[in-house]
Amino acid sequence: MRVLIEFVVSLASTVGFGLITNIPRRSLLPAGITGSVAWTVYYLVLQVDHGLILPNFFAAIVIGILGNISAVLFKVPVNIIYVPSLVSLVPGGILYLGMRSFTLGRESQTTTYLFNTLTIAIALAVGFVVAEVIFYRIKPLLIKLIQAQQRSN
């Protein structure tokens, strides 16, 4: 039940951020589904591994693959799907805490927060690179399926 709640709330937040950033209406649902599946993967991996790297890494792979597939299917730039889908994974809260502790002169806390922010950012970036490599391999199959579908219609 908790996973379903996570899915629905992340769908709403992704679509809401898509509305705020004014992405095309036809890409709101694909971006929402991409973001909610990615968050669900993040949540499930977090239950197994309580670290920062693996949950963010796998969620970024999901965003990368589903975002590219959605971009091809709905004929939109992939960044239109990426931006709202990524919003729930960006470590803004941790970065805020790091900056706050920096201004308060708490150097050890600052170092910890900024290291965690950097770790998450690297995990997301590497996840996107892995997703691009995977999508590069499956893109010809996807295009063939789309063309076959169009011919049958």
C-alpha cells in the first residue's frame, strides 16, 4: 500500500512541476509516469540499501530509459521529460542544510551535507550515462516497432 501512495504522490508532484515549468500538455502524462516509476524504484531500492548512491543511480537509469522512450513516442525533446521527472531526486534539501550549516560556522556538518549532495549528483549523472548507453542499444528496436505499428494502421 505504501508503494502505491509513493507512486501517486510522485505522479502528482512530477505533473505539478511539469505544469509550473510549462512543458507541453501532451508530455505531462509521460513525464509524470516516468517520474513516478523512477521514484518508486528509488523507494524500493532504498528499502534494500539505505545509502545514497544506489537508490539515486537506479532511479536515474529509469528516468533515462523511460524518458528517451517517451521522447521518441511523443515526439518531444528528451529534456522535456527529464526535468519534471528529476525534480523529486534533486538533493536541494541537503544542499540547503549544507549552506545553512556553512553560514552558522558548523564546518563538519557542512562537509557532510556537501559531500552527500555531491554523491547524489554523481550517482544521478552516472545513472543517466548508463541509461543513454542502454537506450542507444534498444532505440533501433523501438523505431522498428513504431514503424510496424504505423504501417498496420
